[in-house]
Amino acid sequence: MKKLLSIVVPMYNEEKMVDLFLKTLTTDLKDLNYDLEIIAVNDGSKDQTLNLLIKAQEIYPQLVIVNLSRNFGHEGAIAAGLSVTKGDIIVPLDADLQDPPSLIPTLIEKYEEGYEVINAKRKSRAGESAFKKGTANLFYKVIGKFSNKVKVPNNVGHFRLISRRVLDEVIKLNDYVRVFRAEVPYVGFLTTTIEFERPLRKEGKTHYNVKMMTDLAIDSIVSTSIEPLKLMTKFTIIYGLIYLLSVISLIILFGVDKGLDLTLITNTHYLIWLIAEIMGLFFLIICFFFALIAEYLGRTFLEAQKRPFFIIDKIIKK
Ligand code: UDP
Ligand code: MG
């Protein structure tokens, strides 16, 4: 029996893309030795997307339409599509052909070599503004800094191939905020990456604006790690050390000054310094309590996320 490939494609106001997408996809995949199911998720489109999809079902019997009750956004649409897939391998991609379906056979080759996650990394970003490229780079740098053990790969969006059991583990993560590109690396398993040149959107226009990109960046960081919260603790420790040093210098300087009767600094200045130290002490106390709250908050977050503490790949016995 042939294995099943599930394609998941979210669509929001993509009436210009529906036919072109399905035609390109099925042409690019016609020589594959896999059965195909295409899960198209209509994410509350206000145009003809749904009607066109229903019509297209006559030509493409492998097309399954998941119609959402309203617009839930890219991540929501992808998650909905993934939840109904039956495939042995799953590939989510965008409807605008920016994730070229012609790459899927290469992804499958890697799968057949034994990889369970094959990331499709954008080597170039054709037609994107310097601003978008710059913010994207910054985004991956910041994520890289904050994610400790789990590395979110650079310039990899939704487009990738995952095996059934990787998807099952992703679905089991019951985070409320879903960021697919950060969930897959958490789940792990044998992973590789191939690179591709990202083409321009074929028709229509991007749905992402600066605010949405910022939201995605924050969601990715906050859902992946509690490192940002731990910054408070790190700051408190460093500040505490500096504070301690300044108190010691005050005592030594004052001692030497009075002991040797040098009058390096006037008494008024010592008094001002002392007052500054007392204020600094209060600041340290406040920082300490903030750090304490941040530490507990971080643990509460992890407990609420209830992610598995480990995932077993296989058990090897003799
Ligand atoms: N999309 C969606 N819901 C939304 C916004 C976008 O399902 O609220 C879909 C959209 O139809 C496309 C994919 O997500 O298939 C990527 O969107 P877009 O091409 O606008 O993003 P960009 O490539 O500019 O990052
Ligand atoms: Mg796009």
C-alpha cells in the first residue's frame, strides 16, 4: 500500500490563488509514489475562496476543505489543518506558491533516507524590503539568544516535511499560543534542512503587517522559553555584586581617609555617597523580590504549558 502525503494549506482571501495553487501542486506531485490528500483551510475568507475550493473539489477529489468559523490567523489555520490530516508524512505550505511545491519531492527523498523533520530554509527572500529582511534577521537572533536547548532554525517558516509521529507529538503539546515553527524543534527527532530560493508571491498580497510580525516574534519567544523572565534574576545578581563593591569601596575609602587623616573627600560627599548607598539598597531589595516573582511566574508558565518533559524516539534492546 502506498503511503499518504498530507498537504496543509491555509487560505485567507486567496481567490486569485486557489486554481493556480491546486494546478501547480498537483502537477509538481504527479510522479510521486504517494497517495495525496490536500487539506485546504479556509480561514474566514471574505472573498470567493470557499466557493472556488468547493468547485475545485470536482476536479481534485483529494481536496478536503476545512472551513473555519471565522478568521483565526495563519497559525490557527495551520493548526486546524494539521489536526485533520491522516497522512504518514505532512507538509504545510502557503497558498501563494512562495513555498514551492516542486521542492516536495526533495523533502520526501530526505524522509526516505530516514529523517523525520526536513526543514525548508529560505536562502534568499526575493522582493522583500530591506526592512523585512532586517527585522527577520533580528527576530531569529533574539530567538536564538533566548532559546536555550531548543534551537528554532533560522529562516524556516511553516514549510517543512514532518512524519506522522512528529505531528502527533506536536498536537499533544497543548499550548494555547501555537507557534508551529517553535513547536517542531521542541518535539525533536532526526532533523535536517534543505535550502531554497523563496520566490515572490504569485498573486494577491501579503497578509502580514508590522504589528502581526511583531506579535509573531513575541509569541515565538515567549512560548518557547522563560529565559526573558530569568533576565530579572541575572540583573539582580549583577546589580547586587556592583552594589556590594560600591559599599566596600565606601568603607575602605572612608577608613583610609579618616585613619591617615587625608581628607580625600569631604564629609558632605561621604554623606551623599552614604545616602546613595541606602537608596541603592532599597532598589536591590525591590529587584530581589521582582526576580523572585519572575522565577515563580516562569515555573507557573511551564506548569500551565504542561509540555512533556521528554519524548522517547525508540528503545533499543539486544
Ligand atoms: N493566511 C491565513 N490566515 C490569515 C493570514 C494568512 O490562513 O489570517 C494564509 C495565507 O492565505 C497564506 C499564508 O497564510 O496561504 C501566508 O500568508 P502570507 O502569504 O500573507 O504571508 P507572507 O508570505 O507574506 O509571510
Ligand atoms: Mg506569502
